[in-house]
Amino acid sequence: MAKIYSASTTAPVNIATLKYWGKRDTKLNLPTNSSISVTLSQDDLRTFTTAAASEAFTKDTLWLNGTEESVTGARTSACLAELRALRKSLEDADPSLPPLSTYKLHIVSENNFPTAAGLASSAAGFAALVRAIADLYELPQSAEELSRIARQGSGSACRSLFGGYVAWEMGEKEDGSDSRAVQIATETDWPDMRAAILVVSAKKKETSSTTGMQTTAKTSPLFKHRVEVVVPERFKVMSKSILDKDFETFGQLTMADSNQFHAVCLDSSPPVFYMNDVSRNVISLIEKVNNLAGRVVAAYTFDAGPNAVLYYLEKDEPIVLGLLKAALPDLDGWQNKATVSAAVPDGVSEDMYDSLKDGVSRIILTGVGPSPQKIAESLVDESGLPK
Ligand code: DP6
């Protein structure tokens, strides 16, 4: 049997606080505006991917959560072609290297969270795919350079190549060479950022981000103002708030940007709806709590679906968990938080959170986390198939 070369990695999910919404080039996935996100801990949410190459493999194959998926789609093909080209240039420079660029790939990928939860998994998925193959090929390229490749898989994936607080700079060039992710701050620069994901069950299938953002970019009059005026200013102020560890500003902008993203969706023709009544109830609850406290205790943000993500600082964990425990006493996920002394904040009454009880099906408590991690364990067996 021919030798099997392999490399494994885990990659994180990221949740944007300044949203990417709109493409100026759909093939290269070039955005109409820069964006910012927080990378979440891989202890709670991650994609684990092994990439293997061998002369014995007969076709590129991808297994995602045990099911064979297509690798011939434009997005995956673009990533594989770029990575192979980089490997090929190494082989051309050093003919003693095994010709991995000519071998077929077996890629095995698993999420540690249910895909059904509707959490953005494409970001972690493409980041893991690119990182694992880059490691397999022993590519010298930096995470920033690899982010340009992951971007072509899914725009938001470029930000998952870094830990901590990450910007995706939109760039100007037509070939996309300057549209890449950069790290604003590491997870240890501002370590006390927490995130609570409230999984809200969606009854009907949502419009995919890819389709939704095309509709908005083509039809929304507000969108032009967002990308030309609002986001460039917000990008500067939010980046600074991260460097200053200024949660008040960071939280206010995070909420404002989520609201504006959903406003341009509503301003599209036909309108695109992602939030539902449960999402809106989360917004009013958090707005009330922040009002009562006279400061931003927690900041909400929503992507292309009804799930809520709350960002807050560790010092405010008792308030946020008090609230969530009161609202959602029957959910799992509290075990590791049993020691936090939590109480419902003064002035918050049951009618303010009552509606969440039936609408939130799962809660994931996590926080800011690191970049993709190299893993010794492998998901392929000795014959190169999923274990
Ligand atoms: C609302 O990255 O999923 O989550 O580039 O078409 O794959 P494609 O879109 P995708 O869009 C993410 C949209 C968002 C905002 C964000 O993550 O910045």
C-alpha cells in the first residue's frame, strides 16, 4: 500500500460584530465592506478535519459528519486548486519532496455541534479544510495569506484562521489579493469576553447568506449608505474599542450593527427576514437590562437566522446567567456554571423573559478563543478512509 500522508486540525467558529453582507465579486467572494468578528472557543464549538494524500487514492473525496459531500463545487474546487498550486511551487523548487500536489485528497471533517442547530458551520468548515491541507502540504504561507484562500470557500471563513478579535479587510484590488483577515487583538489581550448562544428553533428554511446578501446588494437603497458611510466609520471605532478593551463602545456598536444588517435585509426586494419573535424578545430583554444598569451589560447580535449571540464580560456573568437561568431553567448547559452565583437583576420581571421559555431550544456558553489548532489524532484509518 502506498504511503498515506496526513495532517489534522481543529478550527473555530466566529461570530461577526460588524457584519459582512454583500459581495462586489461573487466568484472571488470579495465583500462590499470590511467586517469584524470574535473567534469562539474550540472547547465548545469546532470543526475537526483530517486531510490525507496518497498515490493510492483515486479521487478527491470529502466526508462531512460521516456523509460523503461533493468537492466539485466552485468554492471547494477554488480552495483545493490554490493550495495545490502552492504545494506545486514547493515541489518545483525541491524535487526531493513527495509530489503531494499530484495525489488525490481524502478529507474527513466533523463538527462537535449539531448541524441542525443552525450555527454558522461553513466558516469553521472551510477554515479547517484550508488549514489542514496547508499543514499536510507543509506550506510556509502565513495565516493571513491562507485567509485569502479560505475566503473563497465562504467569506466569513477567512476570519476563522485567527483567534481572538479579527478583521476582514475588504481590500481594493480586483484579483482579491488584498482582501484578507488580520488579527486586531489576541484572545489573551482581552480574555474576559464571554458569549452565550441561544439556539432559537426556526420553523422554515431561511434564505442562505449567499442569496440574501445578493438580494440586498442589488435592491436595498439603505445598503449603499451602510457600506459607503456607516461601516467605514464603525470599523475604525470598533477596532479601537477592542484595543482599548472598551466594552461599552464595543457592545453598543455590535448591537447597532446587527440591527442595521437586519434593517438592510428588510429594505431588500423581496424583503429578507432572519429574526423571529423570539429573537426580537431577546433584543427587548437585553435593551431593558442594559437600561436598568445604565450601561451595556450584554450585547446581542444575530446572523442570517433567528439564533441570538450575547457578548458580555466575565465580571457580568452573574447578571447574564441569572437572567438566562431564570428564563431557561430547564435547558442543559448550566453544569459547568453551577458555581456562578446568579440572580435575576433587580427590576427585571418574569413577563420580560417569559416568551423565551418555549422559543430557545439550547444554550451554549462559551467565550473568546484561539486560532486553529494542530491535532495529533487523525480521522482517517490506515487505508485512508474515515475511522
Ligand atoms: C450574516 O460567509 O456564510 O454571518 O461568503 O456567501 O459563504 P458566503 O457567506 P457567509 O456569510 C456570513 C454572513 C453573516 C455575517 C458575517 O459573518 O460577517
